[in-house]
Amino acid sequence: MANPPNDPDAMKKKGGKVSHFFVYGILALSFVGLGGYGVTNFSSNNQAVGAVGDQEISAQDYFNAVRQEMNAFSSQIGSPVTFEMAQQIGLDQRALQSLVGRTALDAEAARIGLSVGDATVAQAIMKIPAFQGAGGTFDRDAYKFTLQQNNLTEPDFEASIRKDEARTVLQGAIVGGFAAPEAATKAMADWVGERRDITVLRLNELDLAAPPPEASDEELKAFYDANIDKFTKPEAKRITFAALFPETLAPSMPVDDAALKKVYDERIEEFDIPERRLVERLVYPTQADADAAKAKLDAGTPFETLVAERQLTLDDIDMGDVTREDLGPAADAVFAMTEPGVIGPVETDLGPALIRMNGILAAENTPFEAARETLAAEQQTDAARRAIGDKVEAIDDELAGGVTLEDLAKEQGMDLATIDFVPGAQTDEKIAAYPEFRDAAAKLAAGDFPEAVMLSDGGLFAARLDEVVPAAPIPFDEAREQVVAAWRADAMARALKTRGEEIVAAVKAGGDMGSFGILDVTRGLSREGSVEAMPADFVTTLFGMTEGDLTVVSGPDFAAVVRLDKIVRPDPESADAQALVQAIGAQFEQAIAQDALSDYVRAVQTEMGLTLNQAVITAVNGQIN
């Protein structure tokens, strides 16, 4: 399906021309997708879903357009999209609007008699990958076969190509020749290109003459009442669940020593680790180059400098921890070293090299007896997962037969507990750490029957909604610690802000900002930039200040005095500034062209008339899945 003619992605404007991507996108997606693009033969009659003038929009085209919008969105989010979801986010309407816009251009091209010759049609067809053979050239047999598979005849398909090419010519004539307004482009580039140099004095409790006083009970109670929303438990689902975890069942699983020994032997490299060295290898193209580097090293040149001279980084030459086998012919020399240092030149698989050894890792040997406990725990946990998997059907049968979770827990040795579940809330309950439980709990409704749900680690659970617990304030005595902490944080924030205002007044009176603490200086901050620990709107505030201004920026956890030292405006002669002007100009031109194309399409629709057959649209929608 082609992009709509009033979609900016359908245009790639350069020198007043429109990219043929628009045409070939139509061809690839609408006609020769054959499975890869989701093009499907619509199983209904060939009624039109609408028309602009006498140019109809077929049900098949609408069906394909919606499917392609859904496929594209699915690829974007990484999960399938149902038609119901597509309708909710407007994909069906976007597809229909695209078709209406395209059809309007087709109608206008037909009205003015715009067409293209056979040579243009042939050239377009030969560029379509689906029609090319193994050598990358047009294959007549592939052409015929693909059209047959899509229930298309050559005359019909070539007519559609002719129409698409004519539409592209018309679109190019509409959007070509627009120029960006010079004054607006320059003003926007100057605005975007501005930078700020700032100085920040961060404040903390040590900057106060004294910490805020402790609150009285009356003050705490008043703070609690004024901020009751902070001390209110949210609405929660009270859920009873029965769960069976592999680690719960594992200790009861038998242990097979013969099987453990076999696993130990198969994984012996984990338990019998040879001596290793932490090594960096700096390779040279010739022995003479390596000798010269060693001479410089001996004369006092740091190893890091030699690495930089090779236009490499330490990460580039780091071999990590290596064994003798990893080092090849250099192994004896490196493993003869008893302490870190640089040796060489030595011959390696890659040529002469200087090698820096940074550490010695002793051999590690874990006998079977020492590894047995770990291997046995793995074996028992695996057995527990299998045993739980074997119970799923029996548990589902019992639940379907009306067995309560309480009785099920007793019969199957499951953990039984109740949780007040709040989506997104932190909890110490182990079960809530599983995404499978969170998803099921979020969907659980009154009257739902419990069913077995597998967990990612091989466990399972079944859950029941007991009641919905309404939101309610936490009693003051129960929330006292939270209230004290919140009151102190609020008092501290107010005290720091007051101290910041005092410092601003002192600096404005001639004081030295540096005398109040350590200053952080940031140069060249852009409108898209950020400063660590500052609120999200800090940069907006900063760009509203004038040079030399001081202000206090405060938040729940911090306060800072900020001075705007300098407003740096872009040099119009610099390469960066000129590139920015060109980029913004191109955006202006594209936006103007897009508006012109949209207005043109709307005018054609108004003049020729747009009709939509909602009954056919509804019928097609019913077959999209």
C-alpha cells in the first residue's frame, strides 16, 4: 500500500522532485507483497468502499491498506495488533485517508489527461525486486508467475503502474519549487543555535546555619491533614492465591549421584580452571617497529602512549583473562612472569608484540565432593519444575470441579497467602515479582474462577479475587514515620530555598558567589541539553533569563543558586551554523510543500466530490483480523 500523497514520509524532496519511492512503495506493498507484506485477497465482491469523482476505492485496496498499517505498527511495537486495537488508535482511518488522498490525485490526473509512456511503465516494472531473477535483472517468467499468484492480469497491472507514475508526476508538480522564507529560517536557526554558559552552586543541609527544628505532634498532625493524599493507601485488589515454587518442592526431590557425576564430568571446565593471566597485547607490523617501541618503553615512554601512537585504545588490545592455549607462541614468556609488567617484543599469532601482564589468576580446582551440593540443588530444582509441570492438569481439573484454593493448597502442598495488589506498587510479596502474576492479577475480576498459571521459573499459581479494597487514609499513628520523613523533607526544601534566596541577595550586593561553596560551571548548554539533578523544566527557565541573572532552583530534594554567565549566539559564518540553516530551511520547504499538497488534495475532493460507502467499509472491517 502506498503512503498517502499528503503524508510527508511519501515525499523526499530534493531539487523540486518527488522520490520514486512513493511509486515503488505502492507496487511492492500493494501488488507483489505475497505474504511478506500481508497482502491478501479480500474474500468479498468487488464493491467500492468510496470514490473521488469517478475514481473508485476498491474493497480490496482498503483491506490491504488496513492490514499493512497494522503490520507496520506491529513491527514498530514488537507485538501483534488486533483489528480492535487498530481501530482504537485510528489505523483504519489513517489507511482510508491515505487511499482517499491517492484517489483524489488519480482523479485529477485523469481530468487533465496526464499519463506516461510505455517506456516509463516498463522501466518501473523492471525495477521491482519481485520480478527479478537470480542475476538481479528482470525475469519475464517471474513477472508472469507473481501476477498470477496475486490474481492480476498484465494489462490491469500495467495500467495501475501507469496510473501510479502519472500520480507521481502530478505530485512532483504540486510540491516542487517552494523556497523556505529566509527571515523565518534565520530566526529559527538563531533560536535553536543559541547556547548558555552557567554557574551552579548546589546547596545542602551543611549550608544551613542550623537544621530545621523537629516538628511537634500538632505540626505533624496538621501536615498529615494538609497532605492526606500522600498518606492514603490506593485502591487494591485483595487476592488469595495458592502457589507452588520449584525451590519449595526441590528439597523433597531424590538425588542421583551417578547422574551428578556425569554432569560434573560434562561441565569439568567449570570446576577445573587452569592458571590464567590478565593480558594486553600491542601488535606491530614488523619486528623493527616492535623493537623501536620497546626502546621507547625502556626510555620511559608510558605503555598507554605507545597504544595511542598505534591509534588504538586499551579496550582494543585487552585480551582479558587468558590461558596458555590462548597466547600461542607467547605463552611461555608470559607465564614465566611472576609479577605484572611489560615484556617483548615476543612473537604472537598476529606478529611481533609487546605484552603487558596485569594480573595472575591461580588455577581453580573444585573436586566433585565440593561441587556436589551445587549440582544436587540444580538437579532437584529441575526435577521440581518437571513435577510441577506434571501437576498442572490435575490442578486445573480440581479447580474446575469446584475445589477451593484452601483445599487445593492442602492437597498439593502449595503455599497459601493473601495479597492486597496495587498495579505498579512496590511490595515485599514474592509472588508479585513475577510478571505472570501481575498480569493475571490486573485482569482478575469478581466471579472469575481460579485457574493454574505457569510462572517463568517453572512454578505455578492459582488466584481468586476476594474483594476490592477502596482507597483509604492510613491512620496517623500508623503513618507517623512517613509523616515525620515527609515533614522534614518539606522543611528542609523550604530552608534551602530561603538560604538560596539569601545568597542571591548577597551576590547581587557585590558578594562573591564562590565564597558560599563549590561552583559547577557548564559551558555551551543547548535548549535540548540537561544539567544533572535539575528539574525537567530547568533549561526552559534558564533560556528565559537574561545575561547576569541569578535565580534559585529548588525541588523536593535539593536547591541550587544558578547564574547565567553568558548567552552565546551562533556565528553565522561557521560551518555548523550554515548546516543548521540548511536543515531548518529544508524542513520549512517540506512543511510548505506538504501543506500545499494537502490543500490541493482537499480542493480536488471538494470539487469532484467524495463519497464513502459505510456498509462496504463495515463489511471489510468484519473480515480483518
